[in-house]
Amino acid sequence: MIGVFDSGYGGLTILQQIRERLPEYDYLYLGDNARAPYGTRSFECIYRYTLEAMRYMIDQGCTLIILACNTASAKALRTIQQHDLPLINAQMANGKLVNVLGVIRPTVEVVPSMTHTGHVGVLATPGTVASDSYRIELEKIAELSNLPYGVSRSSEIFKSSNPTLVVTQHACPMWVPLIEAGEHRSPGAEYFIRLYVEQIMERDPLIDTLVLGCTHYPLIQPQIDAVLREIAATRQLPPCRTVAQGQIVARSLEDYLRRHSEYADHLTRGGSCTYLTTDDAQRFGDAATLFLGERVHAQHVEY
């Protein structure tokens, strides 16, 4: 079974795209809504919460887990992969292996190919921005290619002709609480959407590719796009596109399973999906229905 974990509802945007691309597998979605949001919590706290959730999902039969949360991917993924997974896999039976994947690396592998100006923006939670994960991962790609930061010979990574890649990250602390509260279409939300978009474009007017570095943000993508069009028209700037992560992560997972039969062979294929939450199940189901456009029945769990 494939597990998809998020601190709240945002990972549903990832799950939806994965299921559309890989409908044959069984899925388990876990939202740690009782302790959301993660964006302002410490590294140690997020690591502990994420590891607890991962162990629970493994106990439920998940052998491949997607951290569909940029904050968890930024603050917990590497420690779990390097420290905890070797111990967990040593205890697994029947030749099974467990792996945990994030959403940041697949994104940075393709986003630079989308920019023409070489200027990329990242809108994310305070925790993701503080981790500096997007910049770090971009630098790693450049180092693996033995080239200066922002330049690569691999057409699969960088297709931009620009000699450098400029990355500007900006925290949006109010967006997740507004979305989680169902207030993302309110006048108050419109104010904060405009505020953060204008702030990052003021910092670098040459940004032409804007990563939505939180899986909640696709729910306000139309409003973000509207503000960007207005800014471009008013200031005579290049058009700026927004990039959501769902399709990127889904394509990356499909490729991963094709290359790693040691995981794919142990995944069950029944086309089912189970929704779990650490908070109220009815509230989660109602909110998830808005995210997915279909009725969702969830179960409350404790671990």
C-alpha cells in the first residue's frame, strides 16, 4: 500500500494527482489535523510528529510513503531516511523494504526547465522557507552535474539558457490557516494573497516561475494567478506562471516505481483509498470533499 501523509488537508492535492496517474494501487491518506499546521513548529517537533505518523502507517501496511507536506519534507525527511529507515528495514520481514519520499526534490528537478528569465520564486510556509530546502536542493543538482550553481548540461534538469538560476523564497504564514478554516475565498484571504504575491514580486520583479511550495496552495492558485496577471500588466513585467506540485510528484512516483521493482512488487493493487485523521473524522471528511470534489468518509485514529 502507498501511504500519503500531510499535516492537514494539503496532501490531498498530491494524492488526487497520484491516484489519477496510478489508479491501480491501494492508498492510505493520513492527515495529522489535530496538530496542524506544521509550518511554524520547530525542526525537532516536526521530525517527531512525522516519524510517529510514518511508523503508524507502516503498521497499517504502507511500504512506500509520500510526505506530501513541504514542511515535513524539508525538516524531517532526510533524518528519517538516514537514521530511521535503516533500522526499520532491518526489522522488516518477507523481504519487504520501506521507503519514504518527499515532494521538494521532484519539484526542483523540473522547475528550472520552466523559467526563461532564470528567476524562480518559492511561496511556502515559514518552516519550509527557514529550512532553505529549495535552494539547497537546487545547489545539489548543480553539484551532481559538476557545474556552477544554476547551470547544467542535462536537458532533463535545466533547459534554461540563462547562466545562473536566482531563487527567491517568501513565507506566507496566513495562507494555510485560512485554507484549513475554509476561509480562502473570503475578503480577508484576498488581502493576504495579494500581500504575499506583491511582496515576492517586489523582491525580484524578474521572477517568471513561481513555485507553490505548500500542497495547500493549489486551492488559491486562481487568486494568485489573478494577482500576478495584474502585476504584470501594471508594471509591464514578463508573464509569471505558478507551479503546483501534484502532477510533478505523480510523474516522479510513476518513474520511481518503474525503476524500483523492490518496492513496486510489494504494493497491493486494489484501487482502494482509506482516509485517516488525528482530528474529528466528520470535519475532515467535509473539508476533504472540498479539496477533492467528491464525498470522502474518514476515520479518526490515535497513535
